[in-house]
Amino acid sequence: MKRRSIAIDGPSGAGKSTLAKRLAQELGFVYVDTGAIYRTVGLAARRRGIDPADGEAVAEMLPRLAIGMGYGEDGLQHMFLDGEDVTQAIRENEISACASKVAALPAVRAFLLEMQRKTARENDVIMDGRDIGTVVLPQADVKIYLTAAAEARAERRYRELLERGQRADLNQVLREVVERDRRDMDREVSPLRKAEDAVLADTTGLDLEESFRLLLGLVRERLDV
Ligand code: DC
């Protein structure tokens, strides 16, 4: 049977992972958080003392990396690095910048491409990332470009960090959001951009429930689920 796929791309903090996870539950699809995979490579570089922007050094590290992705009893995606569950560790704030830097390297993107495509061949997926609709799954059944104003995204990220007991400063978080957008959109390989056939969903001013209804409606208009 042909597998179905829903691609959700957009800048950080637009609510992609929260919404995609809920959509996956609602539709019985597997949720794939591709940012987590880049984060795992970022964490690996950091742990080995490698500059995440050093293309040569990172490329040299890749063949020796054991990166695994699995689904726990909780149904959630877990990431493994050299056998260790790093699902929590990759969420540290400083790993965001490392992830964004390694994600700009062509060797890293090529290395992770097949892992993502294989998951989509074997499951009905909702995959979120930056280049899912443009590069990873250009034939996706539904493509959504999810965005919101930078200030709204920074505010959400800020609240998330506080809830996790981490210290944060809103202006600093906004600067980081803007910087990460710039890096993700301006890079040469697979930059973040809306696929021509993606539908634009802007969640500025919408709460989670409203955003969820919006996305569910967009999916159901396009796919019989
Ligand atoms: O979605 P996230 O914030 O966890 O992603 C971490 C970084 O990985 C982000 O800066 C962009 C990058 N990324 C990417 O380049 N391509 C993807 N498909 C997913 C994430």
C-alpha cells in the first residue's frame, strides 16, 4: 500500500512539533521530528569538541556516528547517540545553535537524507523540518508551511524554557530566533523556504487549539483521513 505523507516546514517556534505530534495522534500517523536528528549531530560535534561550523571536521566525524531513532512505549520519538538516549540532552538551549550550524553543511544533509526517506517509505508520516516539502519528500501528499511572527515565536520559546526550569531572557531569545531564521533561510543547501505547492499557515495570534484546528482542516481538505 502506498504510504501517505504530510510535510510540515517552517521556522523554529512556529509550533511545528507540538502541532505535528497532535496531528499524528489524531490521524494515526507516525510523527517524525527531523530537527531532532540535526540536533543529535550537533550534540555529537559538541561532545567531541568539534566546531559545528567546521565542515571538514564534522564530515570526518559522520561515518563513525551511531545515530538511532526509535519510538518509545510512550509513542514518542527518541534519539540515540552511540547507544545513549539523548532525547533530553538535545533540547538544551546551546544545542539549538550547534544544530543550526551542522544543518548548513552539505555532508550532514546528505548523510541524513536517506534516514528520513526510509522512515517515510515504511510508515504513514507527518514529518516536520525545514526542507521536507522541498527536498526530503517532494511528493508529499500534503505540504504545509507553518509560520508566525518572530516576536510571537520568541515569546513561545521563552515560556517553554521557563516551564522547563531553564533561565531565559526574552530579548536574548528573540535575538537567537532571528539569528537562527537567518542561518536556516540563507544557507546554500536546502534553505528553509516554502515549497511552491505548500499551503501557508500563519499562527500569529492563534492559540494552540486554534492552530490545531486550522492544520487539521487543511489536511482533511487535501487527504482522505
Ligand atoms: O526544529 P528544530 O529547531 O529542532 O531544528 C534544529 C535545527 O536543525 C534548526 O536550526 C534547523 C535544522 N533543521 C534543518 O536544517 N532541516 C530540517 N529538516 C530540520 C531541522
